[in-house]
Amino acid sequence: MLEVELTTLGFTLACGVGLGLLFDLWRACRAVLHPGWIVTSAGDLLFWLVAMLVAAATLMLANYGQVRLYVFLSLGAGFGLYQLALSPLLRRPLRLSVRFFYRGAGGAMRLLGWPFLFPARLALGLMQAGSQGGRRWGRAVQRLIRRKLELLKPNRKS
């Protein structure tokens, strides 16, 4: 009986540490991406949903889903230990890795968008050299293409 409770204590402490790491990862994403309040609220809700599912899965794995007071205390203790000991050391590396991943994903999106970008630029050049009769239509299409090309430019802010 004591063996099951000690195993549960170890699992829930580790789960608390993992939830602390997940929380710091979400904090790094918010610091790098600067989402608005709606996305932040939705992300917080998603974090708590994931935390609930992870804690429930840990309890099912450790002690067949039995909820005791020490389970909540050890989850909180694991989270607190992470926040005191590991979080100050991992905040900056997490933020840098999120920024690196974000920039890499942006570069990949630009690279994947290149087959569409080249024909759009070609069409834009042809419209600029087009005749006088279709100038109004050409300018409207030109503005549309320029707006779409702006989405593919790299973000210089971050």
C-alpha cells in the first residue's frame, strides 16, 4: 500500500515539474509572439485543459485514478519546485528556442511560397507594362497582388 502511494507521489511530483515546463513554454510563446488578449485567453484556457488531462492521465497511470489530498499537494510542490529551481535557468533558452523556431517557420513559409511569388511578380510586371485600356483593372489586380506579397515578406520586428 505504501509503495503505491510513494509511486503516486513521485509521478505527481514529476507531473508538476512537467506542467511547470509547459507553463514556461507558453510564457515564452507569449513573450515572442505578442498575441492579443483573445489569443492569450484562449491559450491560457488550452493550457489548463492540457494540464487537467495530463494530471488525470498521471493519476490513472500511478494509482488507478484515486484522488487524495497528497496528490494535489505533490502536484503543487512539483510545480513550485520547478518555478523556484529550474524556471529562472530555462526562461531565456526557452524564449530563444521559440524565437528560433518562429523565424525558421517563417523562412520555410517564404520558401514554400516562392513558386507562387515568382508568377505573381511576373504578372505584376506584365500589368505595369500593359496597355492604357486595361489600366484600371490592372491597377486593381496590382494592388491585390502587392497586398498578398506583403504577407510573404519577413517580419523585421522580432
